[in-house]
Amino acid sequence: AKTNSDNTLLLKGSSLSSGEVHFSKSKTEYIKNSNDWFPTNDIVKINNNIIEFISRKYEQIKISGELVNTHHLNNTFNTFKKKQNITLTSLIIANKNNKYGHQIDLLIESVANLNQAQDLVASFNQEQPKHQSIKNIFFFRLLDKSPLGKIKQKTIF
């Protein structure tokens, strides 16, 4: 094991992937890694051959062993809302869950839209794999936002 310049863990071994397969409707393409080291997206410190986990490079978590990217899931949910002509201010988050590792929850600004939010989540969940379905809805009178209108996640937790 070693790290690259941004402390991303790199692994090497015969049981690791030697490349990536990209699927599209028209073709399947195999792209071989440029070297033998496999990037894990884990940020670590290595000291005396001991690996200390710091964080993930991306907003990925595991639910029942499946990787879920909360940033991508938020984009999917926002696209779903737009198709439904719903303008709720919302944020999908991952909360720790002892049984599954994490669970997906939804934060919504405004308590006035309870029925609309429940219907929206039920419809959204029907289109998602079970491990990516929203488990709980939390309502806030006001969510802290940046000047550009994006929810400040760090102020919520």
C-alpha cells in the first residue's frame, strides 16, 4: 500500500481490478489502468506500515454493502422533483444505521408541505433500488443557505 500526493490510498495485488468496464447502449469498453496501483478513494495516513483511515474522497457511503454517492442521489432527487414540478427545498443525507451501515434521510425546509413531501418520497422510492430509498423525512422551518441558495450541510450537523 502507498498513497499519492493527496493521501489517497493506492493498493496493488493480483486480486484487484486491472481496469474499468464502461457500458453504454451502443458498446462495452474495457479501459486498462495506466499502472498497477488501484486507487481506493480512501484518504489515509500510512505510518510504520499502519494505515490510518481519515475519510472518503467522495461523498460515498455503504448501505447493506452497496456504495451510495449522496451527491449523485441528491442530483437524482432534484431532477425527479423538477419533473414533478415540485419546488421543495431539500437535501438528502446519510445517517448512521447500526443494521445497514447508513440510511438515506431527507431534510425539507417548511412544514407546510407534509403530504406533498410524503407523496414525492413514495414515488421517488419506487424508482430507486431498496438500499437507496429514503427512510425518514425531517422538516425544518428554515435551512441555513449560502448566498447562492445552496444548503450549508456543515451547519446542520
